[in-house]
Amino acid sequence: MKRFLCGLTLLLLPVVVRAEAPLKLEPEAKKVTVPFEILKSGHMAVMVKVNGKGPYKLIFDTGAPVNLVNNKLAKEAGLLEGVKKPAFAPFGSAGEVTIKTLEVGDQKAEDVAAVVMDHPTVAAISKALGPIDGLVGFPFFARYKMTLDYQAKTMTFVPSGYKPPDVMRAVALAIMASDQPKVLAPAAHWGFVAAKKEGDEEEGVDVKDVLPDSPVAKAGLKAGDRLLTLDRRWTDTLADLYFAASLVQPGTETILTVKRGGKDVTLKVTPASGL
């Protein structure tokens, strides 16, 4: 014990000595407060600059997965230079672009992804309430810790250091991956129905029915057997049984242990493909 205490003291001494020296604190992240307007539609609107051009009025939408700007803004801010318009372009869509600088009030973000489109909902709001040139969404506000003051109609931004992922790219990858095969049933087909009554605390589950000519029928499993293990795994609950069965590949010889007539019986089963 004495050796342990001495060693612990030696470990703590350097920490105590360093603690007496002045600590260098990280500079506090700069807070920026930006005014916003509440439109008659209930949306928040902010004034922004895109690549130094503007200001433009955009809806600040905390539910939008992307930033969106219309073609008018995109052309004025030089976002369409060198961008090839897609063959299928609903609502004047020009695809995804990168905004070099997006300024919401005095808060500036660099290299921000946006989608160019004359969105019909934004166009309708613009027609009813005055010029609205797009949406500020996740790729901008996710970079900050944000506080909304509805009474003062201000929003406060504090940089969080988080760089949001490319949402459009993630969506595209998910769509492209949608043609991959999905397993909707276990690959191994056994051919029996199991059950367990509520309050039954005994080991194993009951075999209620066995399908004719199924793998377990050929192996000798019978209705009324009490299945104790499958592939040497306990099957004391239906959840245990399903889990054990899910781990067995079709075509693999597997051992089942059942209780029949008070005796343990071992069966060798080769499950078939269930797909």
C-alpha cells in the first residue's frame, strides 16, 4: 500500500505544479447577431449576400436540407459560370453549385453548397409578399450554435466547428444504392412452426407443426417435440430460436436437440435456401 501511495503522489505532483502557472484559455467564439423578419406567411426572412452580391431576401428555413437560390440570384452572383445545365431541369433547375461566400447579416460562411432552382413554393411566396430569392438551410445553419429571439426578432450565431456533409451527394448515393438486393426473410428455410405459452419457464420451445418434405421433416423432427438447441445454441424463447436460425447458412448441416418422450434426441438438419 505504501508503494502505491508514493507512486500516486508522484503522478499528481506535476499536475499541481502546472496548475499554478497561468492557464491559456482558448479565445471565445465570436457571436454574431442577425435581425430577421417574420413574413405574413409565418416564415422567417433574412438579408443575405452571395459572393459579395446583394443583399437578397431569403427565407431562413431550419427544416430545409439544402440552401436554395433562384436563377436570377445565381446569374447575378456568378454561380452558373462553367456549370452545365442538366438535360432534365424541372423549374429551371441548374443542379448543385458552391457559393464561395454566403453572408447572413454579418455572419459569413465559405464554400457553402446550394441548389439553383426556381422553386414553385418560393416563387408563390415571392409573388404574394415581395421578392424572395431562395432559402437558407442546413448547409449554412448547421455550422453554428444558433439562438432565436422571436421577441427581438434576432438570431445569434456562434461557430461550432462542425462542417456539414454534402446532403445532395448523400441522397444521390442512397438512390443509387436502392437497387441493391434486400433480404426480407432468413436465407435458411427450416420448415416448422414453434410456439411457447405465456408463463412457460421450462427450457426449450414447442414444435407445433412440421411442413411435409421440409428439411426438418426429412431429418425426423415431429410436432410435439420440445426443441432445446439449434446449432448448439439454446432455444429457451422464440427470440432465441429466431436468432440461432438466422446465423445458419443454407446448405450447412446443423444439429438440433429435442426432448421426445422424456429423452434427448439429436437430429441432423441441412436447411434449404429460403429465397
